[in-house]
Amino acid sequence: MTDTTIREQSAVDTTVRNFVQALLRQRLADEEARREGINELARTGHRIVGGSQTSSGSMETWEITDWRTGDVIVGGTGGYEAYDAAADRFDPAGMWVHIDNVDNPLTDVEHPGLPASLAESLQEWLGSLSTSDEDVAGFVGWSVEEVARHRAED
């Protein structure tokens, strides 16, 4: 390899590493904004709920849970109509917000010097459940704990 080739490769490595670091920083900022939105909903009297269909065997079962605690608020059978009826009965004021309906900001990160397809592949790699925090930390030069904090989701 020539000195020029080595410098060019080093520049590409730095560009890719900087982009992944920027993705991590933006992911943390987006998650903090989401948490703030959840906290604001709670401050205004809303309850964040989770839950969904939990079918067991041939039964169409479902449950509604408190998102923060995981406690089951109500469960039953009968599909979506029964689910909606229970939600109306237990939340007549309409103060429940399902976690899936909470805004989840996903801010685009600029990728100067990288082809769009490579930037997209790096985003998918970073977001993949099969990509370990250790792999990311080794690539970007951060501690595993720092990477985990940036990748964590509530």
C-alpha cells in the first residue's frame, strides 16, 4: 500500500466511525426527547399503558398494562372490540395513552462523505438486536457502558 492509499483508508475509517458516533449521540437525544414527552403526558394526568393481544391457543386474549410498572390493569377475551370496550370502561375520561402512540422522534443524521446506502446499512447495523454493545464500542472507541447508555430504550 502507498502512503496515499493508507491516508485515504484512514480518512474513510474516520468518516464511518464519526458517523456511527453521531448516530449514537442522536439516538440518545431522541430517546431523551421521547422520555420528556412521556413525563409531560404524566404531568398532565395521562397514564401510559401498554399491552396487546396475548392469544393463547384458540382464545383471543388481551391485556392492558401500566407501562411503567408492567402491572396488568385489565385483561380479557374477545378480540379488539372487547379490548376497546374495556379501555373505554376503565378509562372513561380518555386519559390513557398507549406507549405505541407516544411520539418517538427519529432525527436523520447527515452523512457527508458516505454514500446513502452505506449510511443506511450502518444505521441498520447499529439498530440490530444482533449487534452487541461490545461490537459497537470496539468500533467507535467508546466504553461498552457508554454505548449501552446511548442505545438504551425504555
